[in-house]
Amino acid sequence: MGLRPFRRILVTGGAGFIGSHFVRLLLALDVPEVVVLDKLTYAGSLLDLEDVLDDPRVRFLHGDIADPAAVTEAIAGCDAVVNFAAETHVDRSLLAPAAFIQTNVWGTMVLLEQALRVGVQRFLHVSTDEVYGEILVGAAREADPLRPRNPYAASKAAAEHFVFSYWTSYGLPVLVTRGCNTYGPYQYPEKFIPLAITNLLSGQPVPIYGDGLQERDWLYVEDHCHAIWTVLVHGKPGDTYNIGASQHRPNIEVARAVVRLLNADPAAIVHVADRPGHDRRYAVDWSKLAALGWTPRTPFEEGLARTVTWYRHRADWWTARRDEAFAQYYAQNYGNRSVPSSEPCR
């Protein structure tokens, strides 16, 4: 039997950055019902869904994927699950790794159990290219070994192993995507690009770890969402699909591009002590996904300009997110790295 059209899709972590964009994509594709389950931690907010919460096709549930009762309620009647829910920030995983095990590993297992119980058509787990570890030369392919080097990446690799165990042990039709660094509107300002933008808009310096030559592949969020949809509909159950953009840039170059777009002082870029185990380079071969008909549409310069413009016009959104809790995290993470975190950049 072929894949039937999805009637109701559960999007976990749908009030977060990529998840909220994916909810918008599902509505644009006329999916009849979208259930959003989100714990609304510091990185998730109903503000991220501000323009779609009133849509009658959207049902929002405040709950934790690690809570079986919450998942049981959310997954009822769903024929597909897309799991974005995760603790995602490497810096925070170095400060407090236990939360990453609870959500990323245990929470994924709870979702798998409930998905198996109700018999979904597809269970797509959103992972990361960081599970490969640093790729100093060439690009990682899906069959390459996983060598995570920080607690965040380790928790995502562990979750993947659980996902695939439910395919081989129980026949649950799972799919895994491993996406590269994603950026765009609604990204919580702890991440590199929105941190650089909002720091400059706030008159603060932009901290750059080490020499800033750590290289990442940068993917615009809407392109990432279209890739996930392509895998959900056309991917082969039991398979993994890398999502890349072939838009590699070192961090220092990205910071300088943000400075130029904001007409800021280049001296605002401040080099600070590197974080432990900082992976030098990530790169994935995404030809397997390209064979399904997907390709990224947004050049990095265009996507970055859109992103900077959005943050310039949405100070109401990001100032609300840079609250006291954010300031405490910022001081904890950067305070011992010679960053004048409270002094404006002059």
C-alpha cells in the first residue's frame, strides 16, 4: 500500500525555531490538521507561532515529549510525527548536559513508544550533522560512523540509535534527517547569527570563539523545512538523509557580513577563549536528498540579508527573548572569556 495523504501531523517542538517554520509550511501545503506539542522552554514561545495560532487547522498543546500522558494526548489520531523537540545549544550542553539526556534521548523514546502504539505512517526524527563530529576534509555520507564530540551531539546520536532500533525491532516506519547549521527569523538569540545581530543592535560586541575559522555549512530555515517535507513524503523508511546547502563559511566571515549589513564598527567583533572540544568543520554530502528532488533555493548572502532585516524590524520579538534568564546564561557562558558582556561596544 502506498503512502496515504497525511490528515493530521504531530509537530513536536513546533513553537521553536525550525519547528514553527515547518508548521507554516504544512499550512501552506494544506495539511488538514497540525498538532503542536511544545514544552515552551526558554527557546520555545507562542510568539514563534503568532501568525498561525488562530488558524482552525492548528491545535497547540503545552506539554513535554518526555511525559507519556502529554504525548498520548497529542498523538491521538495522527498519521505522522515530525520530532523537532530537543535541547539544541552546544554551549548549554557543556554547562548542563543532563537536560539533553532527558529531552533528546528519553523524550524521543517516549515518542517512539506512542507512535508505535497508534501505528503512524511516518516518524521523522530531526537530527543534526554534528553527530558525525568534525569533518576536516571532504563531506560525511549517511553511512559514515557517528563520532559526536560534545554532549549535545552525543544526545542526538543516542536518540538516532533508539529511532533506528524501533525500525529494525518493531517495523516502525522511521526517517532521520541530519541538517547543517540553520539560520533565519525566529531563531532564539543564543545562536551565533541572531546573537551577532541582536548584540550589535544592542550596542554590544560580538564574541567569536578562538580564531573564528571554524567552518559551517549555512542553510536558510525555509529551505531546511522543505527538505524535511521532501523526506517525509518521498524518503524510504529506515533511511537517513543529510541536509546541506554547500554554503560553507567560517564564523569570522559570517560575523563580518553581519557587521557590514548593519553598518556597524568592525571593532565590535571580539575574539574570546574557545569552548572545549569545539569542532573545527562540519560538512555533509546531501546527494541522497538531492536524488529525491530537493535543492536549497536561498543563497547565503540573500538569506542573511533577510534575517538581518527581520531582526531589525522585530525588536519587540528579540528584546522579549533577551530577558533576565538570557542575561544570566550569557554571563555564565561568556563572563570568563574576557567579553565585556554588559558594556556597550564603543
